[in-house]
Amino acid sequence: MVARIFRPAKTAMQSGRAKTDRWMLVYEPEIAPSVEPLMGYTSSADMRQQVKLAFESREDAVAYAERNGIPYEVIADHERATRPLSYADNFRTGRLFPWTH
């Protein structure tokens, strides 16, 4: 069973970047989920899918996986490329596009 170590992306329901600074260790599923024929519920016998461990840094997560003999795969995080903008830039004289109002 391989575990993934990654930093989660922000959810679609939030505008800030809360809960994206921690590293997560999540197990990959071993058994495909099955559909219960009567009610249509999806179930799985794989209990490790429910385990999600949070760590302060990537090194802590890797050390935990190595200490417990868990094979792991580290997924590199993608940093946001942000440009600092200010409201005054809308009225700058050297704009690339002319003011349309």
C-alpha cells in the first residue's frame, strides 16, 4: 500500500488559503469500491482510505512514513504566482491598454 504525501489545494468554497499550509499523508486505495445492489451505496473493505494524517512539514511526513515502513510518494506542491496589484495602477499614465470609461 503506497501513501501519497502532498500539500492540499484550497477548496472551491473558500477564497483564502486556509488549511493549505500543512502536508497530508493519504493512503492510495487497494481495493476498488463496490456498489451495494439493493440501496446503491458505495462501500469498500479498505479501512486505510479513511486515514488522513496532517504534518507541519514535508520532512515530518517523510520521517513518519520511513519510521513506520510505509512506502510513500511525495507530490511536489505548486506555489501560486501572484502579482502585487494596487488600485492606483488603474489610473497609471503608462498603461498598456487605454482607459475605456
